[in-house]
Amino acid sequence: MTPPLGDIAHLGHTQLFTPDLDASVAFFTDYLGLTVNGQGGDTVYLRTYDDYEHHSLVLTARERPGLGRLALRASGEEALRRRVAALEAAGRPGRWVEDEPGIGRLYLTADPDGHEHALYWESEHYEAPEELRPALKNQPQARPNRGVGVRRLDHVNFLAADVLANAEFQQELLGARPTEQIRLDSGRIAARWLTFTAKSYDVVYTEDRTGSKGRLHHVAFATDTREDILRAADLAIDTGVFIETGPHKHAIQQTFFLYVYEPGGNRVELCNPLTRLVLAPDWPLITWTEAERSKGQAWGLKTIESFHTHGTPPVA
């Protein structure tokens, strides 16, 4: 049974592994405009300027790049207990930890592919120091005067050996709603987009044609406007950031996007999806066929092969 809508409130933050911590921190602060908000050992906590929580991104030094955990904030203590009970009843028990600043207890579990998920409720609201205090009291932090200045973490795209099994984990145990998908001629689901909120998607599963498990395709950060994406492309050229593809527009979800790589080897998407909301409570699942996908992106750009095969190395 699908749980009540709203048990998961939103994407809290995500963790990336990087073999070059200093260079990765420089990328996210200087190029994207995040702010460092703490460090412990080989881990650095960073935040986007419009995040009300302590951090939006966790960077941890590892030998290989990849995804650590995706943290999802519940809508309340009771909602968190419901999701934990559902996970344990479904044979996906986890464990409780308290290992991140500004966050209370986290319940660690994993999807069928092995991607770690952390569910939590307790979270302290960010209080900006004087030098970062905004002029508008309804904004957590002043907008940075460097880099792109991304507003928030937007979504995470997982690579998966079995898209359907992982998407159903999100739907049946966490309460996500599917909004769009790709169905191949064989009937196999090659990708599915899901949301916990009024946004058109928060989490994506894309088929990993290598058959590997636990890999990451990309993490995405939202900008205010399309023009910010164009500016990000110019800034990437000026600062030596590698552009994989874009700026362009996805046909699926109509996201205006730019794919770049950070120095540690993780793919990062800059996106402007702010006009796409799912307001209908009975939103139908939109299915794209193999023939429709072969037409490419919205304005004719062919979907790059690395969309399925490149990805980051398996999580260590």
C-alpha cells in the first residue's frame, strides 16, 4: 500500500565522495557559490544560500568519487516513525545514527540497488552570521557574490541495475509519486522520475547499462533563471570547468540544463525547473517510448550515450 502523501517533506541534503577534497570544495564554493558551514576530519559541510538547514551538501574524501547518502527530511516525528515501520515490515531494516551537525537522529537504510538513504526529522534552522545576514528576513542567507549562486539542491539521479524495483521502493516505502518514465520496446522501464513535493521530480532512477549497482548519475542544483544557466556555461569556460553537454532543454520534465564535472569526478547538473510543478493530485504517469526518446532532447539534441553508461565509479 502506498503511504500517505507527505511523510517525506523534501530532499534534505546529499553526500558525495571525492578523491580531491580541496579541489571539490573550491568548485562548489567558487563556481557554484555554496558556503562552507563546518568541517570534521575528511568531511566538509556546505550550504546553498536559500537552504533553511545546516547544510545542503556533504563532501567526504574517498579514493574514488560517487554517492554517499541521500538524506530525506520527514514531515514530522510521527511521519518518520511510519516510514521506519514500513521499511522494517518490508524487510529493509536500517540503523539509527547521529553523525551530522545540525541534524538529529538519522535512520539509515538502502534501496534495492544499495544507494544509502537517511531519513530524519530533527533539524536546526540556519542562523546566518553577521557577514552573511540577508536584507530580507524570509531568506536564510545573503546571496553570494561569487560563482553561479545556486539556490538549492534540486534532485539526485541514481544509476540502477533495476529501475523499476528501485522506483517502487521510493513509491511504496517512502511515498514518492512517479511523474514520468521511459519504457523500452521490450517493456522494461529504463528510467523513472519521482517526487515527494509539488516539484515535478526530486529523485530519478536511470538504467545502468553496465549492470552495476549503487552508482550515481548526477546531483543537480537549481538556479533562479535560464539566464543563470547560460552564465554558468560562460563561467565554466572562463574557469576551466569541464562541460559535458548543454546548455539545452530536456524533453522529459522540460528542464533547462547544463552538465558539468567537478574535479573529484562527479557529474553535476545545473538546472532551471522552477516553472514545472505537479499541482494535480491525480497527475497521470507520463510514459515516453523508445521511438520518442530516439528523437533526442526538446530542441533536437541527441541524448548522449553517457547518459546511460558514463556515471561515476562504483561507490567504495
